[in-house]
Amino acid sequence: MPLVDRFRLASFVALTFALLFAQAMGQQVQSDPPLAITSVSVVNVSANSATSALRMNQTVVIRAGRIAAVGESKTTVVPPGAQRINGGGKFLIPGLWDMHAHVLNPQNRDWVLPLYVVNGVTSVRDMHTNLPMKQISEWRREIIAGTLIGPRLAAVAGPMIAGPGAPFVKDTVATEEEARRAVIARKEMGVDFIKVHEGLSRSPYLAIADESKRLRLTLVGHRGPVTASEALEAGHHCLEHAGFLLAATSSIEAEVISQGLGMMSPAEMQLLARARQSYSEDRLKALCSHFRSKRAWLVPTLVAGYTWDYLKDGSMPSPDWLKYMPQRITRAWKAPNPMMAQLTEKDFTEAQANFDKSIEIVGSMHRAGVNIMAGTDAGVLLRGLIPGISLHSEIALFVKAGFTPLEALRAATLAPARFLKMESTTGSIERGKAADLVLLEANPLEDIRHTEKIAAVIVGGRLHDRRALDAMLTTLADGARK
């Protein structure tokens, strides 16, 4: 079949799946009874303030996986035969999204996916997998049908594109021609977007950006071997991780890029410390302006900065959650890391200072109107980034950066839906939208950490109450010990 015909076929298949997926958002077996959450406080993540965001004494009716009604309890009719949940004293938020996750691996499927659900994460964007898209489509169907417990796989990159020497990647590209072929191959696979990683030189990176634009594929991922502004100009629609921000707001960005340093080397710590020390408010303002003009997005994965503490002394933000992960992974996380032997106490001090400065910069970018979403980099690759619970740590770091709790919630709910152009079907608690919801025991607008006090999770209209969530955790803990 000629290449152009294969593209037409792939585009038709992708469009057909997108339409079916959109139709299936919230669909469930018609024989399931309606569900009604009564007397609950609903958090409207579209609101401008915490005061206007909280709607007290509401009833939310769910039918066939969608929100059928939202209104005052005294006037909202509960359908006959509906399953009722007393939401008195509780708070309802949209399901959370992790916009930088690594979940699609058959070996990890049965523990990663439930860990997201028990933590109220109902949608993810997967950033790298070698699984065939046919297999991913099957998992998507199973999740929608309720035969597989997991978050919606809202967008999937397929295999990320990297240059020689990049970590975690076997098949790399070294030339412009190889780079273009890699983008074409992923288009034929049916991926949802193109992700670039480390190790690329300038020419292949720009070829990837150009080919992605030609094939109408969204380009996201690491900044690459160009400045942040050059990446945005090339069409990079979403930049991942906050590490590049230290260089992008300094006077030595070109030097940092030219060094091409590896992960966690002493030289890298010293160079990033120099970048931090040469921070420029004017360069930050210019970067924010460029983000806004290109309507680009940032997923800073700030929580990855906690791995420094974990690597240094074994501490981490959520140690109690380790027992739900397979011991083969936690043992690897706890094993001595040879890279750590190279680092001095000063290196760790600089790493912590870099982390704190990154948080500060993200807060400044938020106040400047840059589009920011919550993501974690969780999976199995980076120590201490536990799927699900890390998302709560991420939005807590957003609040530390200066977001209000409402703004942090929006970055993990409505903002991802807007980024994926799915805000008409998901991302907030409104009539007609998918019933992906989290019922909380305490008000998250008062303390963002209250998002961890989960009473129930609803995915596609299917209720997982506290008893069901605890049963999932027991199963995970039992499996982790095997």
C-alpha cells in the first residue's frame, strides 16, 4: 500500500477510535441502576475563587456513566431505583489526571492501574510505551467496559524518540532522515502524540518538530538540544519537567545545552547551580511571554525533585505506599546507586537549592499566565515516584509554589481536559460530562492535602466505595509480597 494511502487509513482508524472513545466516555451497561450522591458539597473547578467554587448541599445524579444532573438537593429529582450515597459533610471533585505517567507495561499493569484509581486519578497521559497501539486500544475498551480497573488512557505517546546514549531507550535516531522516519513510523502506529527525550542533536530534533507539524501530530516532551524559546518556536506544544527552567531563565542557557551532561553527575550539579545563580527576571518574563504567545503548556513534574532526598537518605514523601508495589521494584529502588558515590554533600545541597528555585519559577510562570498541568513521571523508572499518590504530592507542591488549592485542583482536572480538547466531555462536574469523580472526607479548598482523604472514586460512572478501595489495597499488598 502506498505511504499516502497508509496515512489515510491510519487517520481514518484514529478518527474512528476517537469518535468511539468520545462516545464511550462515561458509557456503561444500561442495566446498571442510576447513582445519586446527595447533600454533597461540589467543587466547581471553573470558578474564580474558593468562595464561588463551593456549591453546598448538592445532588449529583449519574446515569449510563455520565452526569445526568447537578443541582440543589431540595429540587434535584433522584430517579426511582437509584443507588444513593449520602454525601453529607463530604466534598466532590472531578477525577484527577496525571499528565506525565509511565503505566503501559504488561508486567506492571495489574498494580499500576489500580494504584491510580485508589488515589482518585481517573485519567492519565502515558509518555512512553513499546506496546502495540492495538493492545492499548484493547486496554482502553476494557477500562471503559469496567472489566479492567484503571484510569482512562486519555493519550498515549507510543515509543518516545531519543538520540544515542539516552537512558531507557534502545532504538534511537542520529540523523535528520532517521528522525523523520521515526515520526512517520509512529504516525502509522496510531500514536496520539510525539514525545522527544534526551540525546538528540539539533538537526534531528528540528526534523522531528517539522515532520510532526507536517503530519499534524502534537510534539511534547523534553526541551531537546535547543533553547526553550527555540523549542516553542519549532512547535513544541508541551514542555515536560522543570529541570530546563533553571537554564532557560539564566544567562548561560546555551552553555548548559552544549554540555549535554548525563543525569545526576557532579558536573551537572555545578553547572545547574551556576545557572540558578545567574537567574534573570527579564529572561523569565520573556520565556513566559513566549509560552503565552504560542499557547504552549508546561508539565513541571516537580515531585521528581523529592527523589534527591530518597537517593540521599532513604526518605520519601509517601513511604507507607511502598507496600503496595512489587518488591522487585522497591528492592531496586532501595539498592545502592553507583551514581550517588560521585556526589558530595555540596552536590546534594545544590540539588536541593535547584529544586527550591524550580518551584519558585513554576509559581512565577503560573502568575504570569502560563498554562500548567499536573504530572509526576511516576511508573517504575524513577525512585520514589509511586503511581497515584505522587499526583497528590505534585499538586501540594503547586500550592507551595503559590497556586491556590483551587488553581492546583484545576491544573489536575480541567486544564488537562482543555489541553486534550476534551473539556466538553470531561474535566469538571457538569451535566453531560463523564462521571469521573472523587468523593472526599474533607474540603480540599482549605487544605490541598485533603485530596488524599478519599471516601469513594467513580470512574465512568462505576462506584468504588471505601470498602472496595481498601479491598484493592489489600490485594495489592498481598501481591507485592509474592
